[in-house]
Amino acid sequence: MNLADYLRELDQPQAEGGNPLEAFADRAGTTTGYLRVHVIRARKPASLRYMRRLAQASEGKVSLIEVLRHYGVTAEELKVQAA
């Protein structure tokens, strides 16, 4: 699943007054504001460590490969790195 779409899907207030994006932010060790401004639009480069945390925080919904693609890493670059 696309990371930006997944985060936008989470960013919906629930009837109980909570926002699932807040729980995701806690799991990823970041804030909802940072996710909305910098991650969804991929405005700032991210470290591999941070990208791994984003993938892990999605609890299997977004793979590390999808997070890397979100940040502009191409399939060709991934193949070169693996070789």
C-alpha cells in the first residue's frame, strides 16, 4: 500500500474522539504534525532507520519497499544496492 494513502486513511477522527494517526505516530516515534507536513508529501529526506520505523509502525500494511518508493528510491536503485 502507498504510504501517503495509508497515512491519509489513518488521519480520520474516530467517534471515540481519537485519531488513528496519533497511534501510528506514537509507534513510529514521531508526531502527527511531522507526518502530515513532511512524510505525506515526502518534503524532507528521511534516514533508512526512520523509513524502517514507518514501515514497522504500519504493522504490515506498508512494506519497507513501499516506504522507500515513497521517498523516491527507484526499483533500479534497489536492484543495484542488492547486487
